Amino acid sequence: MINSASEQSIPVLEVKAVQRSFGHVRALDCANLKVMPGEIHALLGDNGAGKSTMIKIISGVLAAQGGQVLLDGQEVHFKSPHEARMRGIETVYQDLALAHTLNAGENIFLGSEIMTRGLLGKLGFIDREEMSRQAAETLSSLGINLPAGSGCVGTLSGGQMQAVAIARAIKWGRRLLILDEPTAALGAKQRELILQMIEHIRDARKLTVLLISHNLPDVFRVADKVTVLRLGQDVLTSPIEGLTTDSLMRAMTGANEICTDKKGGAH
Amino acid sequence: MNTKNLTSEILDKDTKTEKHKIQFFENQWIFLILLGLILIFALVTPPGSFFSFRNLQNITLDASTILIIGSGMTLLLIAKGIDLSTGSMAIFSAIAAATIMVQLAGTPDEVAQFQYPHLGIALAAGIIVGIAMGALWGAVNGLLVVKSKVPPFIATLGTMGIALGLAQVWTGGINVQHVPLPFQSEFGLGKMAGLIPWPVVVAIVIAAFFWILLAYTKFGLHTYAIGANVEAARRVGINTERHICILYTIVGALCGVVGILDVARFNTASVASHTNTPLSVISAIIIGGTSMHGGRGRISGTIIGALIQAVLLNGFIVMGVTPFWQNVAVGVVLLVAVQIDQIRRRSN
């Protein structure tokens, strides 16, 4: 399942012994994460395990207070989400961060608009037609065909909105796509569609995906590798093969801490 | 590929399809109301009184104040801001501009005898200072909202009182006298090509500028995005605080323009004007279909909203009905417009 394991062995993303506290609460305490190129890597954990803090540090929303974040083997210190995006890391948050009164093209290109050619472009004029055309192209490559002339994204279904947010992310994400609970608010059919989309992104776009979830069936359905966080530490990193719902549950809840050491057997 | 087509069908099924009908209605109804009002007034007034070129000049002149401030305020409302201090900013700017013009045009004795040795420089300085004063108040509003996180309604309510109060302190409540007469005769009461009053020309140019800015440029798109989802705009790297601050400054500068036009039209600057301006401007914009909830709106709507108010005021005067009825009529149209906005939001 891991496409390019033979190609390179430098992780796309490596998080080493990262720490982050909020007041007296240690959200992340020496947490590690290693995401290899071309894999769908699931980040699992119960509420409060540090998943959100971890992705916020990776995507430049929060600064780490200790440890290192390496992108393609180079240490990075993002001061803003914008810097992380410039380096090819795109994050789709649960709230999707779509402007509901703008259409799909305007949303996908917001902040990186296509300007009109020539003098008008220099004066700040944008090329809406080209943005819509490219947006439709990206969406249809994901298997989504929005009805022609469909208006603002506020009128779309939950799955379609998720698709627009993902399309925006893969339009700009060159290295890593972070998806925060992408199926949480969806019904069964739309959930399956989004999962197919994630696989398509890995297979056709060769993009590495970090999937935050606490839905185990989803994880078993698409993930190549799993890292489990618990109380701010990574307690398990393993290929998905050989893992069971039971073993993951144990890692998430800490039930197997007594009998195995930190990164010990998943079995 | 098969599965993809299937799945996209699943998604498409959820899309609401009856949008188009609603949209046509919501975009056109307000224009039909304007036409209806013009038709009614044309029928009930003596021929050649309401429906005449001369009266058209009056109506557009009345609409120009609302339209000038409203052009900037439309962008501000779309970005989920609001400004209640527009009237006070216009008064303050008018007094600043008029004072500068009187002081620089000549010595007090010369000016009192209608002699203006330094007319050109006095007018230029007055215009620049007037617009700058407005922009300054607007920037204060913007900084209060963005940096001090004061809700826009409260921040601008505060500056509304401060700007008006300072203008009163400055003048002692007395109108600024001896504004150079040519400013009124040549510009304030003058007409371009003898047809269109200059203040109306200014309003048309400003409205056209902001129409284009809003509809076709990156700045316009970012304005919509900030109103629709400020967090989303921030995440894609838009400097939302700077953008919002610029919008308040624009509204302030436009109030400065209105203040200068007041000086030109009335040959004086008075602290006792513009009591209705802030609410008239906001009414016109809302009547024009711009949403109070941000992310939605058009300058074309604001133009129609401003014209509806001017037509109502003018029509009642020409009919001989007390213009107080204008307030009633504008209120009714406003409430209908807000109701339409609510229905539209629910349908999304």
C-alpha cells in the first residue's frame, strides 16, 4: 500500500520530542510522529490526547515549546499557518473554513487569486472564470461534479463542502495534507465518498496524508500506518496490518500500559 | 470511473435546485419597487412637476449624500462592520474644510468683502484637510474595532458623540461664516455641461469606483470573504485586521467628501446637520439587499436604496404631503427588505 517506500526514506514529516503546555496542562509531552512519503498516516487518540495540539504545531498555528519539527529532513519553525502553507502543508479543519457566500472557485483560490492578464491584473482585477474553470477541474478529478453555475458553497451538501475544502487543500498542498476528522459530520454514503477521495489523493496525486480521526472503521478502511497519542505522548506507531480494533482501543485508553512498554507490541 | 459517477450523483442529489427562482426575485424586486414609486408619484402629481428633468436633478442631488457614504459603507457592512458615526464625521470634516478655506482665502476683512486673493490654494487645502479629517476619524474607528476589539456598534457610537462634540466645541455651535462664494456658485450649485449637478457627478464617480472595486477585484473578494468567515480569510493569509481598518478609513474619507460637498452646496458648515444620515445610509444599503450578517451585498442595491429614499422624500414634497411621511415609508421598505434578507438566509 505504501507507494514510494522504495524511492526515499526521508520522512515527509518528522516530529521529534515536541512539547507544548497550556498553563499547567501538558498537552504534548515528548510526542513523536514520523510520516513517510505517499502514505495515509492516521493519528489516533482520545479527546485530550493532544491530536489537535499536534496538528496545530505542524500547521503553524501554535509554536512548539521544545523538540523539533522536520519537513523533508529540514528543521522548520513556522510562525504562522501561512508559512506552513507556503512550504506545502495544507490542513482541512473540521469547520472546513469555507466562506459560505462565495462560490467553489472563489473559495479554492481565496488568498491566492488568479489575476486578470495585463494591466488590469496589476490593478487588482481577478479572473473569476479561470478560477471557476480550474476549480471544476480539480473537483472533477476528485469525482465531484458540481452542477454548472452552482452558486455559493453555503447551498452545497455537507459532503460537497468537504470536497471543496479538500480540493482547495490539494490544489496548494505539495507535501502534506492534514485532514482533521473529515468524515465526522457525514452520513454513510458521503463518508464512503470522502474516504475514496482520500485514497485517490494518495494514489493519483501521490500526496501524503495525515488523517486525524477517532473513528476506527475509517482508519482501518484507508490508513497505511497509525500513530496513537495518549496523554500527550505517542504510545503506538505501527503499520495498520496486524492491528485490531481491540489493540488500538487498548493503546488509546492505556489499558495495555501495564503489560507492554511505551512503543511495545501492538499485539 | 463508474463508482465516481455514482458517488457524485449521491452528492448532487442533496443540492438545492430551486435557488434560481428565488434569486431572480430577490435581485429584482427592489428595483421594481423603485420603478413603482416613480410611476405612482408621476401619476398623482401635476404633469411636469415630479416627472421632469429639473426634478430628476433634485432627486439625484438628494440621493448623492447617501450614495457617497453608502458606497463605502456597503463594503463595510459586507465585511460585517457598521459605522454609526458617519454624520458626525461629515460635520467635523465640513467644519475643518470650511474653516481652512475661510482662513486661507484672505484676511478676515477681505473675505467679509467677498475678496479672495488666495482662492485656489484655500479651496485645495480645504478639500484635502476635509477628506483627511474624515479619513482620520475613520482610522480611529478602525483601530478601535480591530485593536481594542470594541464591537463596531459601540466603537462608532462613541466616536459619533466625540466627533460631533468636538465640532460643537470648536465652533461654539455657530455656523462657519464667509466661505468663499465661488466654491458654491461654480461647484456646489454648478452643473457639468449645464446638465448634471457636480455633487451628483462626484457621487456617480465614487459609486462606480466602489462598484468595480467590489465586484471585480481581489480587494472586493476579500471583503466578501471577511464578512462570510473571518477565520477562513485569516487562515488563507488575508490580513483581515488591516483590511477592516482600511474599510473604516474609506468610510471616514467618504464622509469627508460629503462634508466638503455640504460646504459647497450650502456655503457654510453647520453642526446641526446630518442627524439622520447614519441611519439613512444603513437603511439604503439594507433595502438594497446587503446582508447585516455579512458576506452578501452589492453597490447596485445601494444605489437603488438611496434613490428610493430620495424619491420618497421628493415625491411627498411635490405632492404637498408633509415629508414626515418619508420616514414612515422608508421604515416600511426597510422592514420588508430585512424580512427578505431573513428568508434568503433561511433558504441557504
